[in-house]
Amino acid sequence: MGGTVLLVPNLLTRASAVIDRSVVRFMERRMAPRTPRIDPKDARTGLIDLARAYSDGTLGTPSPFFPAPSAPTVTVTPQGDGPLGTHVVDLAYPSEYQPFLPAARDLHLRSAENLTAHARWWTSGRGRPTIVLLHGWGGGNHWVTSRAFVVPYWLRHGFDVAAFVLPFHGDRAPGTSLGRSGAQFPSGNPMRTNEGFGQAIHDLRALAMFLRSRGAGAVGAMGMSLGGYTTSLWASVAGPDEPGGLEFAVAMIPAVSMSRLFWRHGEHSAQRIRAAKAGITEELLADAFAVHAPLTRPVRLPPERLAVIAGKGDRITPPDQAEALAKHWGVDALWFDGGHLAQVGRGDALREVRRQLGGLGLAGREFRS
């Protein structure tokens, strides 16, 4: 019997890994047609120049790459009643982000849909702490986000919740074709990828400023995958005493190295082969993406306000990504047996995070154990 019990988590981990690998292949096919061909004559030189431009005085804290936003002008649209006595409202506000590189500005302005930020807010109207949820790549649908993050669970335990839409996702994605969400961010265009993360942090800080102006007792972030990367980045940019900063951060199945993921997942692709022939390496990509890499800067929060949740069978953002973040943050990762998509067994980790936040008083008087 004991051997059978031990075998079950192992089988779940392996099965979850198989599911994840099939999704990785789908992601590679979906992104490949939108990835520009590499000209070996100038690709390496261009990437070196780009890395130099983005790292010129930007890698410290504070960084000119992440300027503090102004208070946003938010349009609030009621969507009816939510679970447990909450009200659901949709928030929309102009993204005032200005690209860091002048060369990126025309490209930025071409995507009109991406110039408006969106979020859905489940609010009790009682000044409770608010968790900002950050979806993964290809997400941005509020119905899916609410189920992926189990919104009623957090409402029940003393939090309000706001689901943010990342740049080039959901209603911010240009075009009308099926599967458009996330097709342009992150992408094979390093400049667009870098500016996308700059815009994400700018718009998130503006959202946090709005939530606090409406009485939120605290603002924290919880993100999955790409959202975990963005959560980790936000936590390294602005702490609780800065405009639009965070008071807690939870990174779930997080990515922390775009260069490592791009290089690993594209190992057998034609694009990777062309890149290698052009003299592009994983290390050069890391230099180009350093301006937004979560491990580039110290985290702005103490360990007791941080949590990392990861799946042993994750093959999309593999365990070494979560391990690197946990080490950087000085915390122990909370593990479940499942993978990136089939998150089997994650309930215990979520309960541990809920108890951790409650123990710090971050859930206020509404908290129920």
C-alpha cells in the first residue's frame, strides 16, 4: 500500500509533464509565423546594440525604465453582483506609458487596442486588501482568470480581487483572429518584449494607485507563468512606500528568465538554428532582456510578504525557474505534484499562502481561517 501511495504523486507529475510538453509544441507553432526571420549579417550586432541601449543606466533601483505613473483617469462600468456580496465592475483607463527607446514609439502607437488598460474588480466596498491577479500567456479573459485563480476563495477569506489584462492580451490584443491574445507579447521582437514589460509595470502601478484611492487597505499581486514573471518584476521595482508599489507578492509557476525559456523551448526549431548561425546566444538574449528580468534587482519586500508556488511536473516554466526566484527572494518554494496546466495538488500551497498573509494581518478583520 505504501508503495502505491508514493507512486500516485509520481504518476501525476509525469502525466502533467506530458500535457505541458504538448502545449509547448503548440506555442512554438503559434509564435513561429509571427517571428521575423533573422538576417545573419546584422542580427548579432543589432542585439548587442539593443542590449546596450536598454542597460544604459537602467539596471538599478529606481530605474528610468520604470518611471512612476500619474493617477489614472478610470472609467468604471458596473457588471452586476459577484460572489459573497461583492460587486463586479470593469475598469478601463488610458495607458500613459511612453516607450523607453524612441525607436519603439511608432511601433507602440500602431496597436490602438493596447493603449487602453483593462481590469475587472470584485469589490466589497469595505476597504479590504486587494489582490491583483496576473494571467499567463494567451490569457486575459476574465471568466477564465476568475476560475484559474479561484476568485471566490480569496473573497471568502477577506480579500477583494482585481484581474488585470496584460499588454497585447485579451481586449488589448490587436486584430480579431482567434488566438490573437498574447501573439505579440512576449515575441521574437526583443524591443517589443522589453517595452511590453515596461508598459505592464507602468499600467499596474497606475491600477494600484486607483485601488488605494478607492480605499484598498493593501495592494498585492498574484500571478501565474507570464503573470508570475510580471509579479516578480513588479516586486523588484516598487515597494509599499512607493507610488503604485506592492505590499505582498505571490508568484505561481513563475517564469524568471525569458532568455532561458526562449532558448530551451526553441531548441529544435528552425528559428533557433538560424539564431545560432547568426551568432546569437542565450547569454546575449539575457543581456537584451536584463532590464526587466526579475533576478536583476533586489526584491523590494521582506521574505514574509513573498511566496513562490511551483509544480514538480511543470515543463513550460520548469522547476529551475521557481527555484531561482525562491533563492533570490530568500524563501522556500511551495511545491505541488502537478504541472503548469494540470495543477494537481496546488490547494495545500494556496492555503499556506492564505495563512501566511492572514498571519501578517493583510486580510484585515474580514479574514476567516
